[in-house]
Amino acid sequence: MRSHFFAYISRMRFIQRWALMRNTAPENVQEHSHQAAVLAHALAVIRREKFGGTVDPGLAAAAALYHDASEILTGDMPTPIKYHNPAIQNAYKDVEAVAERKLLDMLPEELRAAYVPVLTGVDPEVERLVKAADKLSAYIKCVEELKAGNAEFREAAAQTRRALESYGLPEVDYFLETFLESFSLTLDELK
């Protein structure tokens, strides 16, 4: 049996994010997923090392790598539309679930169980960290766009920062306090 699963996954690079906004640096889903994986891993490590948590950083990273995989089939729906009202949000969640199932069905039977936790999110604590990492990645994008002089991202940055602060996750607060300022610096300032 031939499987198209990884050929589809590789197409994440063709799905552009932030479609409703002018970008100084375009971002695709594959780039975003990599950053979200790095951030989810970091949040899980921070939770474990600083706050005594038990979330597996490897599982958090893997789940973040695949958290937007359904967009290969659905495309990226802009946040203002996706969360405009509960009916749209619920309908889109249903569409994402169908797309996730379709991706899982592309895998050989003997591999599917290994991909269920990263494609469909069965651990609620991992899901919370991946959601936080996803939002943190969006905030970093806003900070980088503002650094490049793109005021188009000003309100998105403010809204995203408020959302991050409202999560009540100490590892997110720690990341914001410890690491976030560096994203607004130039390469020379990072030395």
C-alpha cells in the first residue's frame, strides 16, 4: 500500500498565514508549525523544570508540529473569521476533525495509532500548551512585523498579548518575562 500522508504534510509550506494583513515577511504553515513546536517544547520544559509539571516536552513538540496539519486540506481560516461567532467556530472545528481523520486514514493501519495523539490531541494538558505555543508564535510574528515598521499588526499584537496573559499559565508568563523582549531586538543587539 502506498501512502500519501507525508507528501500531504510537506505541502504545509504552501499554505500562507495572515492572509487578511499586509506582511513584511510572509509566513507559511510549515514555518509556523516549526516555531510552535519549538515553543511548545520550551513551555513544557519550563513547566517541568520551574513549576513541577509532568507534560512530556517531546509529545508537546510533536503535537505542535502537526497542530495545523488539517489546513493542508482546509486552508488557513483567518482568526477574525474563525472566532467571529460560535456557529462558525464549531463548524470549522467539525471541518478540522474531518480533515484530521482523512490525514490519519492516509497512513498505513499499523502507524495510525502513533499519530492519533499528535493529530487529534488526546492529552488536554498537551493541547493547552500547544494552544499557548500557537498564540505565542502569533504574538512573536506581530512583534517582528512591528519591529519592521508594519503598524498593520499593532492591534493584533495587543489582542494576542492580552490573550496570552489571560491563559493563567505560569510557563507562558515566564516565557514572556524571560525571552520575549529578545524578539524585538536587532541581530547586533542580540550580541
